[in-house]
Amino acid sequence: MSSLRPVHQLVHTLSYGDAISTEVLALQRCMHEAGIESSIYALHEHPKLQGRTKPVAALDSEERADVILHYSLGSPLNDAYRGWQRGRRVLVYHNITPARWFRGVNERVALDIARGLSELPALCALSDAVWADSRFNASEIETRGYSAAVLDLPIDPARWDRPRNPGIFDAVAATPGVNVLHVGRLAPNKCVEDIIKSFFFLHRHMQKLSTLWLVGIDTDTELYSFGLRRLAASLGLEESVKFLGCLADEEVRALYEACSLYVCMSEHEGFCLPIIEAMHFGLPVVAYAAGAVPDTVGSGGILVREKRHAEIAALMAEVASDVRLRKHLEECGRARIVEFTFERFARRVAELLAALSVRQEAGVCAV
């Protein structure tokens, strides 16, 4: 992709704080710093990011440009990408959560997922290159007969350069006992119910003074979110489990810096960016070893391979109380995030763009 040719991105929704949008914005920053014109075309944008995108219809006015499609579900953007003839096409695969997780929760989402899976092979076939944001996602592309270069998600300092929210930090830091954090959509594949069940044993039998902080939206998963709240109530945890919804980055940073540990029990992840964010802020990580999570955690945290809730609760209590263990996990986490710096991400982007140009000039398809 020549620096003289614009490189535009297509994303269904430019959200606030999620992994896909984090990569979209980081890629745009890389392009701009390299002197490449780059716009983001989206169907929807979060109010906090108003003005950062252009309507997809405006793409028709582009005379010559390369396009990058961020792929995670069936979308009208797929048609725009399929029909693009005025430049090269790159598909970035962010993983598609299996539809079974959403059946009975949101059938429309399940149908979008099914459509996304059915359209993926044909879109890979017409692409000049396929990238994936984790080795796990690249392996999924390979099972469909294509190859994908890995472009890991970064910790973008531009996102975290604002100071933490002092009110939230002081409030959480002043909350006695063990403060457990999870950041991410309240979606069925995240298995937040397993965090709540483990927290129940911690709160009831090990550390009465404990609080579970859940950050994340429930858009399109309201039924699942209602079930989580009902579970917390049935376990007598109404006052100890805090459903915080969507928070600003400054507020999330305050939680990362004030809580005792980060817990992830997800059973399907294509990367799981909050794990890396937690490590970035020195927060010990305990995570269930499923999907891309083992690759993301690496040697930076503790992986559990069975969901024995009482034992996970005991582990949480130990991580929160053992000073030497906490310091060790903090050091391991900070060593791990060296692999995810923005500088390394930018170098990898430059490599991939250069490789694409070389292969294209040689008349070789990159997938």
C-alpha cells in the first residue's frame, strides 16, 4: 500500500473502548503518522466518538483508495467491501463468536453471526491480504483454507494519557476488603455468571468485605444481563455486585488502578483486550484458559483450567492478600505487555503494508 494512496477502514460500529474500535483508531493513527490519508467509514458511531467516522455512502466519492474491512459479523459493509474495485482490499478478522451463545438471548444477533460465518470464506478469497488480531484468530482463518498475518492489538497510550477519575478511584480504594474487577460486554460467551458464583464463595465464606465491579454494556444482550442481576439477587449479593454499565476511559482507569485483581471467566475470546489493560495498570489477572485467552495472558497472569467456583474464590483471596504473590504477578504482567506496545504495533503495521505492496507488485495474492 503506497503512502501516496489513501487507506480507509470499514467498521460496522465505531464503539467506545472495545477491542475492534481500539484497533481501528490505532491503525488510523499509524496511517496518519506515516503520512497516509485514512478515514473511518461506519454504519454507527458512539456519541463520544462523534465526528470520527464518515457514512458508508460517502465511500463512493473516493476515486482511488485501499480499504481495510474489520470483520466480526454479517454486515452491509461486507457488500461495500465485496464491490470495491478502486484499490486493494484487506480483511482484518476479529473473530466471530459462535451463534449458539446468543440463541435464546438475541436471535437477530445469532442470525448476523450465521451470516458472518457464511460470507467469510468468499471475502477471504477476494482479499489481497487477511490479517488477524491474534494467533487464535489466525488459526481459525487457516481452518477455512486461507492464511492470515497476525497483527496483535496494542496498548495505545493515546487512549490512557488522561488521568484517572479521582472520585471513582477514591471511592473504590476506600471500599474495604477485596475488590474484584471485570471489564467487557455483558454477553453470554463472557460467562460473567461464573465470576458471580465464584465471588459468592469469596464474599460468603472467605472475605465478607468484598465487592465485584462489572464494567460493560448490555446492548443486544439485555436478557442475559437481567439473568445476571437475578443471579446476584438470588445469592444475596445485591449490594456487593456493582453493575456499572459503560464508563469513560478515565473511570475505567480508576478501577484498574484501585481494584485488587482482575478476573475473566470467558469461554470464547478472540483476544480479550481488558486482560492486557489490567496488566498495563499493574492489576493481577486470573483468567479461564479458553479461546485466545491463554495466548493473551501468556506468562503475565494465572490461568485456571476448571471452573471450580470455591477454589477460584480461594485463589482470588490469596492473590488479594499475599503481598509477595501480588508483586510477582504485577512484575509478570508488566513484562508481558512489552509485547503489546504501540511502537511494536506501528512497526508491524508498516511491515504488513510493505509486504502487501511487494506481493501485489509481483502479482502474488497475499492469501
